[in-house]
Amino acid sequence: MSPVIKALLPAAGLGTRFLPATKASPKEMLPIVDKPMIQYAVEEAEACGINEFIIVTGRHKRSIEDHFDTVYELEEDLKQKGKKKLLEMINRLSHIDFAYIRQGRPLGLGHAILRAKPFVKNEPVAVLLSDDVIDPQETLLKTMINLYDELDCPIVALEEVPREEIHRYGVIEGTVEGKDLYRITDFVEKPRPEDAPSNLAIIGRYILTPDIFKILETMKPGRGGEYQLTDALQILLKKRSVYGFVFRGKRYDAGDKFGFLKATVDLALKSSNVSEKFREYILHVAEKIKKEEKQK
């Protein structure tokens, strides 16, 4: 069994929920406090010992490559000005190897993962959807990697969601195998609340085994003409066990405007640079709102 040493980050989506901000700029580069969204996912994987990354990009995504590249002029300027902390900050991930591949057309998550096959080869890979921001204090991915090492099977991250929101997610049916661990028996993509087999929704963290690529190469497109990863996992279930781990920590759906704002507020309150002043400002705004409501 090969260890998980590579991470795949699909980043070719159009980001339509953030228009017009994403008309010419990647959604993945939207800043949450002082880091772009995608960097949180990279640092999450790097904290698990992963130093090889494949990022699947598309048009207008060049800034992602530039962000993780060396900027000689900036580094020299910071050195000359003695700004060591800023220099260390921008070189925080300089030891990591990045490979980039274009998706061409946004044909679904399954298609994006398939594009990375030449880089992954015959080994497992961690897949992180960067608009699912996990609080940096959580250990979700590390737990999933440990489960993979124990079970030698694909692992899918799950979260309990309200029934009225279940239509937004892929959902699983399964049997309990341990604390927060399910052996999955079925996948359903975006069901109606009354048809959902559970309230356990798939969120953007996966440990995939290389046999998923053979399925993605031969399967037909599903809903909307896209190649859905859940459809490929459904086929994989006929050949091997797939497990789901229920995450009970803090996740932000930062691909949604409200979720993005929640992530920004919560992570700003934990930032050593701005937390104190930001907390004072929030309390000031809250007090102002209360006064305005009383005057109505």
C-alpha cells in the first residue's frame, strides 16, 4: 500500500456565485483575511506531510500559478528593507512542488480529477476542494489519511446537514463501522429532501485510490453533461469498499457568499494581526444595530 504523498486541488470552475469579482480573477484567489482561499487548503495538506501538489486550472487562473511561484524582485526588496517576517511569510511554502494542468472545459469534478492522472500515476491522492475551508485548527485530512492507512480504501469526508439543505450535496447511505465512520452502500447526487437516504452530505475532502481513474476514463457524463465524482464512486462501490468519515469540526462553504463572509469573520477573530481591533469593531457594529432596531 502506497502512502498518501500527493494532493490534488481542482481549481478550474467559473466561480459564477461571486460574479462580478470572478469575471477575470479566480474564485480560489479571493482573500480570507490575508491569504487566498486556495492557500488554506494547501497549508492543510502540507501540515499532513504532503509536499507534492497538482492544481487543475482553467482560463484566467494564471494568478494561482504566480501566487505559489518565486517572486525574486519582491524577495530582494523585503531583504533590503529588513522585513524578515514578511519574507518568511511569502516563502512559507517554497519547499513544496507544484504541477499545473488545464482542464480546458469545466466538465465536472470527475473530469477535473481525471485530468490529473499523468501526475498521480498508481498511488492514492488527497483531493481538496478549496472553497470548502476547514478551520486550520482542525485535523480532518490527517484523520482521513490515518483511516486510509488502516483500511486501504477510499475515504470520503461527510457532514451532517439540515434536511432542507440536502439538495445541494451528494449524499450517502451506509452502515456504522465505528465512531463517526460509515461503510458506504450508496451515493445519491443532490436528492430531494424527501428522497435522501440520510442527512450525511459529502464535503470537499477525499482520499482516492488510483482505480478511480479507470472508471472516470470509461464512464458516461451524467447530469448537465458533466462527469460527476459521485457517479464514479458509485461504480467503485461494486468493486471495493468505500468509507465515509463524519466531520464534526468547523467547515465553511466559502464558495457561497454568506459562507465566505462567515469564514472571513471567524478567521479574522483568530488572527494575531487583526483580532483585537476587529473584535472591537464587531462589538461596535452590533451595538449600533441594536440602537437602530430600538428606534424603529
